[in-house]
Amino acid sequence: MNWKIFINKMKKLLGILVLGLLWFSTANADFEWIKTEKFTSTNTIVNEDKFKQFLNSNLSNKSVYLGMSSNNKKTTLIDNLYKVLEGPPNKIRYLENDRYIVISACRFRSCPEKGFVWIDTKKEIVVGLILHYFFENEENIDVGYFLIFSKDIEAFDKIPEQFFGPLKEWMIKQAVPVPEKIRFIGTDDSISTVPEEYKIKLK
């Protein structure tokens, strides 16, 4: 056995392990930070650089056109989500002994466009939702569309049930109707249209 080659390989493996542990520790710390800081309203958290980093780490950054950019330009989901969280804010909700956190707001000077973020701090799951009225070449000015996305969930029917209760309460409070279409972006970063029968989860 060539011991020099063996030692070099072990050094590389150790380096990968250390980096993995550091990444896990940082990700875990971010969930603990968002749980313990006790932000009161959405505008207090969207001004935190750490929150944008948190979203970038836990949500897809796929580029899409949702009607919020000029010349039909596709922009990242995080940029679109920030646009609908930077307007008039809602109170941040901490549920079930602070395990679940709900963050929501609407777009500045265009409040029908809205954003909703659900966080499970225990299982470290983040789900984002944007209420929008344009999607690529489609538009629906009456009830709009939902785009739901998460790096942690494979498909719409795998979204935890605990997500839908706060979502329905938000829809009622904000007078948001059931959208014409729901689209989902999961772990594989592809966009799928959710079958009509799943809309029952929003009623």
C-alpha cells in the first residue's frame, strides 16, 4: 500500500467531513436564530441580512417571470418573494410553542400580490408561497395563482398538514380566494401544476 496516497485521501475525507459538520451546524443555528429572536412583524425581519441568507439556503432560487419585473424578465424566486414581503407587513406568528413560524406581507403599492412563509424549526423545513397574477405567458387578474416552493419537499402532496391550517387562516384574514392554479417547485427544482382535487386543502 502506498501510505502517502492513503494519507492524502484520508485528509481529503476529513476535510469533507469537517465542512459537512460546519454546514449542518450553521443551518441548525439559523433555525434556532429565527425561533429565538422573536421578531414581531415582517418588516422587522426582512431588513435582516441573515434572513435573506436563511431563505437562500432553504428555498429554491429558480428564475421565473411572475409579473414583477420589466420586459418579462425572469427573476429568482427569492427576489420575487422579497418583493411581496417588503410592503405592508403582518404580525409574525409563532405557533405550538414556537415550533412553527408564519411570516407574511404584501407587495409595496401592489398589495394584491402577497407572500407567505411557513417554517418548521424542529424538522428544519421552509415553504414559501407567492400569490401572483402573471406566470410566463399566462395571466389571471381576478384570483391569481399560487406558487409554492421548498427545497425540503418532493411534491405538493408531501407538504406537512401543519402548513395548511395557518395558510387557510391567512387566506381568510387577507380575503385571498382559492387561486385558479397552484404550481409547486420541490427538491428537483421542476415546476408542476397541482391537480385540481388538491385545492380542497385550501378550503
